[in-house]
Amino acid sequence: MNKILAIMLFLGALPLPIEYYDILRWAVSIAAIINIFKERYIFIPVLVLFNPIIPVYLYSKVVWVIIDIISGMLFWALSEDEDL
């Protein structure tokens, strides 16, 4: 699951329709909640940034690209634990 989210976040760095980013917010939030329940508390800031209920608007695509890539790397790195 985390690898799929990582790929979705990496794709989020591209200029895509706004609907993709709405779906991305929901998917990342749900995955972050699941990871938090697995005691991976590093996902709390990810949940805060990507939450769809009270969205965070940074108004800069460059900042979101950096956040998407860093979050994608986090999901990818912790997906290795799932393979064990």
C-alpha cells in the first residue's frame, strides 16, 4: 500500500487536474492514519498537511512539489517494512 501511495505522491509533482490532488489528499490521509495506528508517528505531520477536512493551502506549486516528493520518499522507505 505504501509503495502505491509513494508513486501517487511522486506523480503529484506533475501538473495534473485538481481532481487528482483531491483524491491524493484522501488517499494519503487514510494511509497516514493506518500508519499512525501501526505506531509510525512520523506520519502525523503528513496527515496534518494532506488532511481533506481542513485543507492546508500553501498557494505555491513548488512548495507542494517538495512536500509531495519528501512524503513519497517517506512512504516508499517505510514500505520496505511491509515486505518482511
